[in-house]
Amino acid sequence: FWYRFGQFCKGSLAMDYSSVLTFINGNYQKGFELLSSTQTYVQLAMLIIIYTVAFVIAYKVRHSVATLRTEPDEQAHPIRKFAFRIGGVLFPLIAIFLLQISRKTVENFEYSQWVIQVALSLAILLFFNSIIRAFVTHYYAASLFRWVGLPILFLHLVETCHYHLDSFQGYVQYVLSCLFCL
């Protein structure tokens, strides 16, 4: 039985991994070049600085403005409640603003901007999640936005982002096609 089963698996119905291995070997060198580039590490340092500055600015603004710091009562004016909720969205909003500035700066220096573009996509997802957390008060609606809205936004951002990732463009398409085949 096992001999026949082994012969059956070696037949035409067995999976052929040669195309996957060829794809991996072809893109391995491109990925290694991107990860060993000094531009990549400059952009990673920029990201650390950007997120640190965004956090410090959001922290200082939130703790210096009383409307953003203290939660209003239930009888408070709706604009006061809205202003308090804006405080929770400041950090990702400032991060997106600084990332857009750095993306244009990197573009002027003619660097490969894939790190900044990926970070910008993640910042947009963080911003959307912060908006859900700050403004959507109903539990089931918030869950729906997180479980349906965030993946749709993620797929849109991956589609937008893969145009900037020339070396990983085929890889992103391959991963997405594998995810949809599951």
C-alpha cells in the first residue's frame, strides 16, 4: 500500500514547488540588496525620529490643553466631547503629517522610499483604528469596523503600496493570491 501511495504522490497530482523556488531565488537577491542598503537604515532612523517627535508633540498638546486632558461630563456640550476625543487621534495624525513630509523629502533625494511608504500605510491603519476607538461608542459597530473596515483598508493600502515596492511587486501579488485561494 505505501509503495503504491508513494508512486501516486510522485505522479502528476503531486505539487510542483519549482516555480515557487524559482520565484524565491529570483527575489532573494533584490530583497537582500534592499535590506543591506544604507538608504534603508537612514529611513528607519527617520521613522524612529518621526514617531518620537509625533508622540512628544501629541503628549505635550494633550497635557497642556485642558479640553483634551480631562474627560467631560455627560451633560457637557457636544463640541467639548468632540474636542476631548480628538486628543486620542492626535498622535497618529501628527505621525501621518510628518511621514508625508519625509516622503516628499526622500523623493527629492531620489532614494527608494519603500520603508517610508510602508510606515505611512501602517500609520493610516493606526489612525483609522484610533478614530474607531475614539468616536465609535457602540461595541458591535466598533467590532464591525475593526474586522471588516481595517482589512479592506489594509488591502487598499497594500495595493497602493506595491506600486512603490518595485522589487516586491510580484511577491505582494503572489501573497495576496495565496490568501484569496485559502
